[in-house]
Amino acid sequence: MNEGNAQLELPQQNTSTADESTGREATIYARRFTSEQEKSKQHLWQTLCEQFFQRYINPSATVVDLGAGDGFFIRNIKAARRIAVDISPHVRELEAAGIEVIQSPASNFASKIGGGADLIFMSNFLEHLPQKKLVLDVLEECARALNPGGKVMILQPNIRYVGPAYWDYIDHHIALTEHSLEEALDISGFDVEVMIPRFLPYTVKSRLGNFIGLIGLYLKLPFAWRLFGQQTFVVARKRT
């Protein structure tokens, strides 16, 4: 891996950003999960951040949660500077937790963060984009937003293991496997450092969601990931 200081040259961002939403997210997400499932998600993310994701993040880092939504990740991660990016006005609620908020498309946020990021996190986000070109646009925008040597960390449903259930949600458009995700990262200027094709189950709404209270144990048993994992976890470094 080249650890030099040369900046990666990327094409300039088109100022006319494509629509990244269905326009019905407020209605969709208000109906998607029950109150009990929402509580399960809160426990899940607290445990994931404390026992798994934090190992990849220096507490002195600047971290961006891209497509932050309710902010389950950014609320629970320790970092010197925490930034949530989302197009929904709902993201403004995270400011009460001391999180910087940028209400912006994911393909046009780099110039708005006021300095480079050390890590950009995405969870269950890329499948919601309406076209694959926009997936590449978002990843290239991440490269622009990152400091030299900065990283993206992605948790992404893998259609290879989810199967037809991938399409159970009306706002899913893009189907990715670990291979297509790695290819997208490569051509967008990233080198994959960690690739776990099968990591977490698909959703708290699945049968395995009933065992979310055991997530701490699950994280300690990588063999279980290969049996039940339907989401891919990737860490990739910005190429220099």
C-alpha cells in the first residue's frame, strides 16, 4: 500500500445532484418498525459500537455518519468530532446530543464539513440510492471528504445471502454483493483493508431479530457470522 502524501485526483462533483430519496421516507420509517423493534435497535447499536465498531475509530478522530437517520451509530461512538449527514429534517434532532448536523445529499457534503474527516460510516444506505452511478458518486464524494489515509466503514445488506427478502422494502433499489461493493470502492479510489462478507443478520424484523439480546455473545463467535450473517462489513482506506 502506498502511504505517500500525494492527493488522489478525483473528478469534480456535478452541481446538479440526483434525487437520493423516494420523498416518502417519513411515512415509510414511521410504519416500518414497532416500538419494541426500535428498542431492540437501540440495544443493538449500543453494543455494536462499544464491542465492535469502536476498535476501528480513534477517540480523537473526526467521524461522519452518512445517511445517519436516527443516529444510532453516531450517538454511540466515541470521537472528538461527530457529524451526521442526511437529507431528512429529522436529522436535526441529533444536535441535542452534541452532534454536528449537515442536512445535505450524500453526494454533495464534502465541502460542508469544514475540514477533513478521518472516517465515514454508512449502514444500510447504499441500497436506497436510485441508481448505481449515484453509488459511485457517493463513494467519490467520501474520498473528497476524507483526510489522506482516511477510511470508509460500511455495513451493507448482501443480496447473495439475503435473497429475495432484499426486496421486501419499497425503498430498496440497488442490489450489492461483497464483490460489487469492493469493485465500487476500488474504482472510487479506495483499497479494502477488512472484508467480512457475512457479518450481521439482515434486520431486527427477521426471526433472528428475536435474539438481539445476545448480540454481545454473537460478536464473539465469528463462526456464527458465517451461519447467520446476511450483511457485509467493509473497511476501506482512501488511496494515496
